[in-house]
Amino acid sequence: MTSSSSWAGPPDLRMDLSRLVGKATADRVKEHLGISTTGELIHFFPRRYLNRGELTDLNRLPFDEEVTILARVVEQSTRQMQRRKGTITDVVITDNSGIRSPLRISFFSGWKAQRELQPGVLAMFSGRVSMFKGAKTLTNPGYLLLPDDDLAHHEAELAVARPIPVYAATAKMESWRTQKVVETVLPVLDLTDIPDPVPAHLAAREKIMPLAEAYTQIHMPVTVEDIPAARRRFRYQEALALQTSLAMSRHAAASQDATGRPRVAGALLDAFDAQLPYTLTGGQRDIGELLAVEIAGGHPMQRLLQGEVGSGKTVVALRAMLQVIDAGGQAAFLAPTEVLAAQHYHSVTALLGTLGQGPLLGGPHATTVTLLTGSMPAAARKTTLLAAASGEAGIVIGTHALLSETVQFADLGLVVVDEQHRFGVEQRDALRTKALKPPHLLVMTATPIPRTVAMTVFGDLEVSELTELPAGRAAISTHIAPLAEHPGWEARVWARAREEIDAGHQVYVVCPKIGDDDSEGPAGPAGDEHAMAGVLDVVQYLRNVPALAGKRIEELHGRLDSADKQGTMAEFAAGDIDVLVATTVIEVGVDVHNASLMIILDADRFGMSQLHQLRGRVGRGGHAGTALLVTNLPPGHPSRKRLEAVAATTDGFVLAREDLELRREGDILGAKQSGGSSGLRVLSVLRDEALIMRARRDATEIVREDPALDRHPALKLEISTYLSDGKEAFLERG
């Protein structure tokens, strides 16, 4: 067998596309799809297939996505533009269902469309679905006319009968252009020369199609019956490659030596547990015991702890940090924002009491907790750096400033990363390199992730879940305030806020942007011309709302300097501010027990996970929490579905699955489903749960017996070719 270190696969897969399709076409493919070799092209699989005998269901087109559809023209008209020179050609297409409204598409100065798209014509159309006057539409889509008459020759009849593969498209690279390139390249390749990355015994067990046949059937199927077997083969192949890559990461980590940090009886952790004012939940105890065992071991712990908003992850992490401190080490706690880092600092010091104020005040087992952020004054920063480097600070909480080269630790034993999805793997690893030996790692997220997604995105980590809420967490009720059909409800929203204030509570108002010139707010749904609510305008508006007269209303957002942000949060936590108008800086970790109402303006601008995180800021002090999702979108708008899903359940794991089903799965991996870039090609983390579990077990066994994949060169090639050069990072980033 050829050595895997020098073997790079068959020459056909490394061939530049220009040799087969010409430089102009190859350049176009590279620019718009990111594909430059034959190997990348044949791994760029169709998303789906069209049957010329079945027109696309136009009623189910996904909003604000690129689509390729098959439809028949029923009407066409051309009119002059009113405000500038030129014409608009309106084409009405139908799916022949007879029970749905046809789709109207428009071409600006579309002379060619006016000539070719006559009533009765069958064509494929490619473009982005937008909204115009409450109806879905396509504007200036690409199109391809299709033969539709009785063809005399059997070969032509066969061509018409073949399913039409639909590839991920861009405005300049429609699906049919990609299809033409594939149909030029595929027949000239020697597919039988491509080694199978799936070991023979696994291929036999899975009963998967031979590799060469699968390439042909997935790209150029003769009938629709040919497609499922080909896709099934590549689903397992993709799952095995992904899981093998992750198994190699886990094996490498498990092979490293770490300093074991066993629990010390009668020390800081025991003192902390004795003064804890509440009882840990069963989940907190069980996961705490698991972490205690892993931290005491001689190999670095690598664990993901995910849990509902308010499930008590911080206490679990703090107990793990105290065990490390008792054993002579230090802990670093990395947070994504200064607001969250400061909140964690206040939460940890409050939980520890005098135990976090050093031996002089807290007794012989006490430790010191410090905070490090980028905006700290030089003198305070120097004090924190010295405390970390000398070992005086047992816990250092900070933002990206912790990653600076100037930050050193005496003996870093545990790294806690909060809201892992906000950090890249390089940032996580930069902190770990500050330890003498690889430190233990605890990654936390309050953004619920379906288990198979966690296995794929965080596959180098073992996964634990906290699902039980601590005592004192009240239920949160969520309601939609749809102003499009009930404009009078806006006044009721602010009256509701006054009721909470009069009852002695406080209110959050969340806006999607800061001010008029803020370009960082989330993009609104296409076709929604309503101006986004901005913090600066809303604060001024609310100060003039009669229902809130005499109440203190303040702002919190990213443009404020660190001292102002911390001062505002401190005043809100003390109850001195009645209404806090903020951006999503309060999304995670902010813990004000007296806040009972969350009003989210233009809620349709936020993702489902964000909305779930935001409403988790209320109902934290035993008071019932309420979230009002204010929207100006009309009934039936696709983005209203997300709001309805959030209002229907408080189970973050249910929402995570629904969120995934409402959008393309590739997005949860931080990748777009186009071109040769990373992302799932045919695998579905929801549909293929059982298959992913099998592949994970298979991959673990392969790596256990052959850690470097020396005996599996084809699988090693699959991983290095299609998961390399940054394409692997999404697996560990999430």
C-alpha cells in the first residue's frame, strides 16, 4: 500500500477545471462557487431535483432565499416605469395547481424576457424570493427555457424525462450553468480510480452504493429512483469523515498529559458549599460530580455544558474552579462582552462573599477574584496582571483581553469559556497555551443546541446538559403584540410597563439598533419598509409617553464607554432605574432579579435563540416574568412564524430544533450552503440522527485502532481535502 503521507489521491481529482471547461468558465465557477478542481466540483452535490412533469409548488417557496423553480408562464405584460426611463415586464407563472395564487415576477428593461417568456412557455427560474405589497415575488431572475413539445427521438424523450439536478445558485451562477459544467466534466473522469474513503466492512454493513456509481447517479440520475441510494451513500460518507476528524481531535487531547486537580477535603470548595444559601438541583450535583472526577484525572477534561437560560451553569463552573484552586491551580473565565464579564465578576464575588476577598479577609482557604477587560485603566490592569502572574488571583474573569500576550498565569489549571459560539477555536486555544500543561476545559452555552448538532459542531467535546431550573425561577409567559393589525396595542404595551413599575418591578426594552446611523443592527425581512427601533430614539420617545411620566428611563448599548455601561447596570440592579432601553448587550448573563417585563421592539429582527436568551433576563427573582414581542409585520409574513414558535414554548431545546427546521442547516455550522466552502453537503443533523450516531461509533473505533489513519489513506484524504484549509474550524466553533 502507498504511504498515506505522500499519497494525494488520483490525479483526476486534482485537475484544474480550466483544462476541461476552458479558462473563462473555470474562472466564473471559482469566483461564484469557490470551486477550482474537478474533485471539488464532483463533491458539490445537487440540493434537490426537479421533475419536468411536476411543476414547483409556488406556495411553499422559502422567503428571502435563492430558489430554482420549474413553472409555466400564463400571462405577460410590459409597462413604462413612472419615475425613470425604461420598462418593467411582469410575468405571471403558475404551478398548475389551480388552488393557489400564481407568482408574479418582474424584469426591469427585460427585452429578452418580453420576447421569450410568452404564455404557455415552460422554464426554470432562479432568483431570491422577496416580498412586494404582501406577496412573494422574484425580481430579474435568471431563467432557462425548456423543451415542452412531443419529441420524435427516443434520446430526446429520455433527456426530457431525466430529473433536473438543482445546485446551490448565485445571481451570476445559476443552477443550470453548474449542471452544464458537471455534465462536461463527469463523463471524462475515471471514477473507478477514486478510492473509497468508507472501509469495505462498513460499506457492506451500511449496504451503500459503490462510489463510482454514486457520483454518476447523484449528478446525472436517469430516473428519480436512482437518487436516494446515491444520497444515502454520501450521507454516511460525510458523517464518517466529520466524525473521524473529531475523533482524532478527541484522541489527541486524551493523549496529552494534564495536571490532575483532585478535590481537597475541608478547603475552599467545602467552605463554599457550606455557605451556599440554596440547595443545588439534581442536575447541578450530578454534573458537578462528573466534572470533579474529570478534573482530578491526568488528561485534560474537554466538556461542553449546555443548559437552559437560568439553569445554574455559573454555580457549576464556579465549584469546578474552586476545586482547581484547592489543588494549587488557577482558573480563567472567558466571556464575550465587557457587560457579561462584569456581570460574571459581580455574580462570582457575590456567591463567594468573603471567600473571594483573599486570605486576609476570608480566612486561610479564601481566594482572590479579579476582572480584566480591554477598557480598564492602566493601573487597574497592571494590578490584575500581577495578581494573575504571581498566582495571587485564583480566578481571573475577562473578555478577549485575557488572550493578550501580556497576560500570564502562575499555574493555569482550568479554562471556562462562556457562550462558546461567540469565540473562534483559535481564541479558545490561545488561552489554553498560557498553561504549563494543557489545562482542563469547560465550555458553556445557554443557546440550546439539539444533541446531534452538538455532536457535530462541538464534536471534540463531551456534552452534558442542565435541564432543571433552580428553585425561585418563575415561569415566563410570552405574547406577540402585532401592531400591523392592532395599532392601538402600542399604548397598551407602555401601560403594561407602568403596571409592572407600580408593582415595584423593573422593565427592559430591547431595540435592534442603537441609532439612525447604526449599520450594525440585524437586517430586517425583505419587503419590510418599517424603520427599525433604535435605542436613542426610543429613550427620547418613552420619556414623553404619558403612561411612563415621572419614571427614570436610561439607555445601555455598545457605544457607551465601559464605566458608563457598568454604572448604568449597577443602578438598574440597585432598582434606581425603572426602564432600561438596551440593545442585545443584555442578551446573556445579566441577572437583575427585580426585572419582570421584557419588551422587545421589532422582535422579528432577532433570531429565535436570541429571543429566547433575551426573555431569560426576566423572572429570575421569584417574580413571574413576561415577554412582549412587538412586531409591525403583517399576518402571514414568514418571519411571524418564528415569533409564534417562541411564544408557543419556553423549552429552548424544542426551539432549537424548530429554528433549525425553519432555516438551512448549514447556517448552524457557521457556513453557507454554496460553493466548495464548508457546510454539510447532504447530511442533515436532524433527519440523520441515527446515522450520525453510528458514524461516531465507527469513527471512534477507527481512530482507536489507527490514530494517524495510516491504514485508512482514502479516509485521510477525504478529511484533508474536504475539511482542510479552515473548513474544519466550524466543527469546533459552532
